[in-house]
Amino acid sequence: MSTISGASSEQRSACASVFADVHTGLPISREAAVHLIRCLDDDLPELLAAARAAKERFKPSIITYSRKVFLPLTNLCRDYCGYCTFRRDPGDPGAHTMTPDEVLAVARAGEKLGCTEALFSLGDKPELLFPAMRDALRRLGYKSTLHYLEAMCELVLRETTLLPHPNPGLLSAEWITRLAAVSPSMGLMLETTNADLLAPGRAHDNAPDKVPAKRLRTIEEAGKQNIPFTTGLLIGIGESLEDRIDTLLAIRDLHERYGHIQEVIVQNFRVKPAIPMARWPEPTRGEMLRTVAVARLLLPNVNIQAPPNLSAPYYHELVDAGINDWGGISPLTPDFINPEKPWPHLEQLRLRTEAKGFTLRQRLPVYPEFIPAITVKPGVLSEKLRSAANDQGLAKMTRAA
């Protein structure tokens, strides 16, 4: 029988007392979450069991994913995050803003492969920093990147069966309203509530759009407008374990007030050669499992997602930690944010999901529980969403390979 130190003994005792309350199914407190995210390896199986049970109370038997095309509308960005390889300056190798023809060609190719989501990712307001972007927008006939995004969402919505899901960065109330007219859902990663990461030399140094208060305002405004919203945290960028809890609690607070958080992503930092954080340690498997499990227990009635391509080769274990969704998976386009990490083949994803005792189902970019509020409104968006959804609110086209 192994012995443990006094500090470890105290931690085990604290976790044991928390586990007594976890199984009620009620959201856990900050204090409980801090104990659990620090749990010892001996306690990890019980934490995972509690999280999986909470997932089953929420959405039993299935794990969902969204079959998508990834549209990097522009990779010019005014933020210089220490972990990002997506962004470019004008003139950099690979710097590109998609044309309408390129957008439509990718969307139509995805349509043929059974995709239902057009995920728009782009730099945050690059025209505020780069004259070259202002010139490019002028040539395209638009005042700003957001005007161009709005038009491209409408183009995809009208010309294909795909549903747009934009991730455009910070948004005003007006722009949330405008984008909601051409997309059933949208997203912005909160990443962290730790503003210290804006300091020189840290992950969000020289990234004006990563101020946590600004990001929280965008998420809150989406709540005020009842917009289905995807957000989440990015772990391993210099935040503490307590910061992870506080980020999840900030999301929980907004959801309790407005009920609009359709999905929380737990995303892990991955090292890349050409980034300032190239020598930064990545989150371990144990950190990822603990964070996902605690996210599930803090948010028992919210969809929890973790990207499988960022947790290979152990991604199937995330099911044990309480996720109920794999996020967007593309049979056509790479993950332009993490291009070195390919998506798992959908047949492999299906087999690994089934090996854990669940059925893999294809969803739309907006989750089933949020669809009725959108489809009661007149217009093209409502019509396209009704056409795409089956009677469970999942995707009518379910292709597994």
C-alpha cells in the first residue's frame, strides 16, 4: 500500500468530501472545482466517472460532431498572440484574403461531401492596422472586414445548403444583430479571464482584442440578443489552474443570466516551431482530462466539446471526461489554426466513439435545443435551417465516412 505526503493526504481528503456532493448532478462550487482540478492520479477515475455520469444525465447515449468546411476568410490580423501561426501581416508568405469565388467553391465542394457547416475564421479587424487590407476591401467593394464577412455568410446561405458559423472576434451589438441575420450561431473564444497575460512577453502581449473584459462584453451582448453562442477556454498559455476555473465560471455566469451558451470548447495549446511560445510546455493528458471533467461538472447542462485532433493519440479518453461533442470535423479542409494536426477520419472517430459505448451523430452548427427559437422567424435563414434539420434537430444528412 503506497504512502502519500501530508499535502497529498489533505488533497485526497478534500477531493473525497467534494465527491460526496458531485453525484447530486447540481453545478459545483468554485471551491469544489479547484479541489477537483488538482486531484491526484488516484482520484482521477472517480472524477472522470462523475463527469461521464453528468454528461449522460444531460444528453445520454450519443456524441455529436459538425461536418464542416473551414473558410479562413482572411488571415491578416492585428493581434500578435504568442501561440498563433494562423495570422499574417500583408506581404508575409501565405497571407491571403479569400475572394467570393473561392468562398463559394469551397462551400460547394463541402456540400457535395455532406457538410452542413461553413465555419468562417478570420483575423480581428485587420483593416484597422493594415492599409493593404483597406485597399483589398475597397477592391472587393466593402467598407470593413465585418461587412465582407456578412456578405460571404449571406452568399453561402443563399447559394448552398451550408449554414454559416462565423468567428469574427470582438463584435458590437449592431454587428451581432447583423451577423445573426445570416448565421444561426456564432462564436468567440473567451480563452482566459487572466488579464495578466496581456503583459509584455506573455501570451496576449500586443493583442488588443484579447482583453478579457472586452471579450466578455461581446459574449454578454450575444446573450442579450438570444444568439446561440460558442465560447471556451484555451489552456496551457500561462494561466493557473484557478484561472481555468474562473474562466469557466465567467461563462457559467453569463449562461445563467441569458441561457445562450450553446457550447463550451476546452482547447489545449499545442507547440509549433515558428511561434514565440515554441518552447512552452503543452498541457498534459492529465491536465486535459481534469479540465474537461471539471468543465462538465461546472456546466452540467451545457454542451462540452474538445477538438480530437489536438489530443491525439488519447482523444477517445475525452469521452470519459464528459464531453458530448467533438466539434467541427472536415472531410475537405484542414484545421487552418492548427494545420499540423489533421482531423481524425470520420470512420475512425465513429469507431472510437462506439468503443466507448456511444453513437456518433452529425449535428448542425447550431445545437438542437436552440433551433426552435430561430425557425419561428421568417426569412431565408429560418427556411434553410428547417430544411437542414431532422425531427431531432440534428443534421438530415448523416455520413460517417
